[in-house]
Amino acid sequence: MKPSPAGSSPEACKAAGQGEKSCPVCQAWGGVSGLGSESGPWPGTGAVSGPTTILGPGPGPGAMSGPGPGPGVVLEPGPRPGAASGPGPGPGATPGLGPVRGAVSGPVPESGAVPGPGPGSGAVSRPRPGPGATSGPEPGLGPGSGAGSVPGPVPGPVPRPGAAPLPGPGVEPRPRRGSGTGPKPSEPETAPTPALQQKTQATPVQAPRQKVLVTGGGGYLGFSLGSSLAKSGSSVVLLDLRRPQWELSPGTEFIQADVQDEEALYRAFRGVDCVFHVASYGMSGAEKLQKEQIESINVGGTKLVINVCVRRRVPRLIYTSTVNVVFGGKPIEQGDEDSVPYFPLEKHVDHYSRTKAIADQLTLMANGTPLPGGGTLRTCVLRPPGIYGPEEQRHLPRVAGHIKKRLFMFRFGDRRTQMNWVHVRNLVQAHVLAAEALTAAKGYVASGQAYYINDGESVNLFEWMAPLFEKLGHSQPWIQLPTSWVYLTATVMEYLHLVLKPICSVPPLLTRSEVRSVAVTHTFQIAKARAQLGYTPDKFHFADVVEQYVRSTSRRSRSSAARTLLRLLLGLLLLLGLLALALHVLGLQPSGV
């Protein structure tokens, strides 16, 4: 992914001659605890760069503090110490790497494995493998490497001679001669007895059940993703401020918490192997105008999620982004991840797109961050367009409501304008595949990558929504309005909403960004997701979703009418009862003196 021209990393800002303080992404990155650094990791085209490693945060909770390298210290490749008794890197550094700048050198264990918690162990660093590297095992989504995974590692670059691969969380290092964890050099190694060997071989080793967490798990996408993961055998935690309106699947736990509450996140992230950061705010309608809340949740919440992933040693983070990080009103036809840059942040007309672009870049910047005690945080982002599917609660009900009120009697934009949509099941599939692609079994192919995700089809919005007009018994829009008129009206409605907000709510029919989305072509390829993730979108029809929506709303209407009638009858009975009681009391009163 190409960087944003409006300052997309500390290095880019300096090269362009502008200060980091003027770049919102750099400001946000500096606010990520322990990760802000002038030489911090930064995505170029989405690939992880070579062996130079940036040390991130210091010791996490539970790690012993000690004189380890501070944040931002660079470890350079160097020769492996030849003698175990000679000087080597300081405590907490990975053997096989060169001297640490500014760090006090000292004795190093003779083992190639990473030391356990101790002085400097909270700042363990290792070279970040590029896509295809298989430096160490990391957990998958299900038993083994996850459902649908390809057996065996993906061929990749050969590890550098002398470098010791680091174990992932929960994986014990292999004992080596003289390591302190195995037999000492002076002691003879004894092989286990045949009886012990037989017993060991007879005991089946069961892979631990993976635990995943979904922020925004009370929403449509988050809940659908969590349910799918639970059915595949994962232990799932759904975290959201609002409770889901659907019944939880077995193996699913719901935690009611705010993504802006770091301590709540820290408690919820305990023992988690993979985080899907789906939570966001301000996607459509009047929400798009709530600047402070959008900024706090989309940027502040993402920073906290990254912080807690590092503190809790979570090795995988998948961020649900949006195509709006690169689209801002200029046509894009079949764009791909490497050719389309971020849209300049200062030119976005809505807060949602701007903040999602910042969070998108922060997530990619966090890729390759060393975790306290060993391991590496690997991240990727998925960029879907609008989502549709059965029981979707945002786009379809809103448009249907406008159609019923006869507010969509007009159309605008070129009839050749096209865009993409994604069915919720296809988007869920992409998330599961992305999580698997961040493991050693898949060669960490998704590490530091961005992917466009859609149904693989381009459609005109008004033609695509024709079944909705038909099922609701309304004719399709036949009045053609100039896009400039609609855009001007949307601008006035936005300002009117903000001015009248203290008095009353006047939700805009369309926002400026929505007008641009409808009137300007923006389509994206999914070739990269197909090739690297194995993404194969299923074929869905919007007409089927409309049919389900109409049936569900008609059932709700009938049940609502029945409840209204029942309330009227109960009210009438109560009124008659009170009247009878009053007449009875009056009848017992004495007639006079």
C-alpha cells in the first residue's frame, strides 16, 4: 500500500520537509503507548521489511523489569557470538543479532532460545520475517492450523544462518546443549527408557482450543463473525457496548465493555490468541456528523486495542477497515492495493473516512512489533465496501424507510457509475482466512498486508436496488437530478442538522460522502485476496436478501398490530373496571342526613 502524500509516517513527513506534528497519523502513532518512534515500523506497499527490528514497549504486566533496551532502539544484524563464554548482547536480546546501540552489553545465555522473564525480558526483539518466512509456530484459528488451511508451511525465504527462531506465545523453546534448560555439556545425555518412549507415543497430544476476541461483537458483522468462529470450534469473546439482539452460539461469551476503556480491554484480552477489531462508529446517516465520538472510537479505540494486544502478547490482529480510506470522490476503476494511495486526510469530507484511514495506517504500522517475553504482533487490514445480508440493520432498513416515505423518487449520477458490495458471509470468510494467513502454517503471508474484499462484482446502485423498490410496491426513481444539486442539498442538510442538534434532531437524507459514493465510480479488485488468502466469494443475490427483509418486516408489523390491539383491549377493560368500582363506591354512600 502506498503511503498517503499527506504525511503517512515519521520518515515520510521528514523527507517531505513537514513536521510530524502536522500529520494526524504521526500524532496518533506517537500516542500508541511504547510504540511511537522515529524509526518505527511503517508499511510501504504492505510488505514487512527486512531484519532490522524496532523494539516496542517495555516489560508487560507480570514481566520482571530490568536494564533492557528502551523503546525505539534498533538492533542491527551482526555475527553470532562464537564462544559461549565471550561477551554478547545484553539480556533480553535475541542471540544472532549484533550489538545494541545505547544498551549495556553483558553475558548472554549460551542457548539460541530466548530467555524467560528476567532483566530485559520485556523487550525481546527478533528479526521480522517477510511474507513466506517460517521462523516459528503461531496458533491458528481452530485445532491445528485452522479449518481449510493448507498442510505444511508455504515455501519462503531461508532463515539467516545463525539466527535462532523465537517460539510464539505458549510454545516452549527447544533445549540445546549448554542452554541451561537442557543437559549441561559436562553431563552425558541419557536417552529415555523404551517404556517412557512407549508411554509418550501412546498419549495423544491435543491442540489447545484457540481463543479469539471480536470488538464490535454486538453489531451485525461482529456477531456474524463470532458465530462462525464458534461453530468452527474456537472459543469466542464478543466485546461491545451494546448487547447483540441475536442469541449467542455455544462457545461464545459476551462482555459488555467500551472499546475506549483500556482496563476493560486488558481484562477481556486475557489468553486471547487473535483479535478482530471490527468496532467503529459513524458509518452512515447522522452518525457521520458526530466528530468527537467518531474520533474517539475509531482512532482512540484502535490505539488502545493495539496497546493491549502488545501488553497481553496477542500475536494476531485483523482490522476491519473500509474502501473509503482510498476513496474520496475521485473515480477509481478496478483499483488494487499497490496502485491506489491513501486519499489525503485533509481532503476527506467526512470524519468516518478520515479516522478509518488513520486507524488503517496505525494497524499496519504496528505490524512486526515485538511482544514482551518473545513473539511478534502481526497485523493486517481488510477493506470492504457496503455490507448486505439477512437481518442487516443499517443500510437496507434505512433505504427502505426512505422509499416508503417516497423520499427516493429521484436518481442522480451517471447510469454507468459502478461500485462494489459484499455479502456478510463472504466478509466473514475473508476475516477467518486473514487470521489463518497470519500464522506460521501459512508463512505469515498476510503480515503487514491490506486487502480489498467484495463479492467480485461491480454494480450500479439504482439497478442493484431495483428488487427493493419492487418488493415494497414502489416504482423505481424516474426523476433525474444533477449531482451538483443533490450535493448542495446534502451540504445544507448537514449544517442544518448540526445547528439544530441542541434543539431537535433533523437527520439528513444523504450526506456529502454518500452522494459521492453513489455518483462516482469506485471499484476494486480482489485478486490479491484470492491469491494470498485463498478468498473465494460465494454468489449471492440481493433480491433474496430483500425477500427475507420483507417477510421479517411483515411479521413484525403483524405482531406489532396484535400487540397494539391487545394493549387497547387491556386499557378498555381497566377503564371499565375503574368505572364499575367507582359506581360501587358511590352506591354505598349514604343518600343524605
